[in-house]
Amino acid sequence: MHNGATWTGEIWTGECEAFDAVKGEGVILLTGDGGQARNLRVFRDDIAAWRNRQLQPGKRYEFELRTNSEGELCAVDVSAVGGGA
């Protein structure tokens, strides 16, 4: 995957590990098949709910994946499992 690419059509789920409302960024833990885990960065602007752009640690979210300009895999179009934030 190259920079800026989005894996559209694939919805992933993971649990929020941390979110700093002041910085507007956090970490979602993605657990894949076979138990492999990966931390994904998430930014306020990538949270789908426009009223409450914060995530709650311990809550599960669904999202798409995208690489940022540094080549880092990030969660985008993030929403609570089943909708909302």
C-alpha cells in the first residue's frame, strides 16, 4: 500500500486503548486473525461523529485503514460498533 491509500470497503474493529482530547489523537488496538495485535493511531478529524470527536478507552470501534504521509497505518472513518461515537 502506498502513502495516502485507503483500504476502502473493508471495515475493521478494535478497542480504544487511549485518547488524548487535548492533542486530538489516540490509539486503537487492532487484533487480527491468529491473535496478532497492532496499535493504530487515530486523529480527531478521522472520527465520524461530528458532535463528539473523542473516543472512550475500553470501547470498541469500527474503522477503515489508511497510511499517512509518513507511511504509518492509521484508523479513519472511526465510529462506535453499531454506529455513533
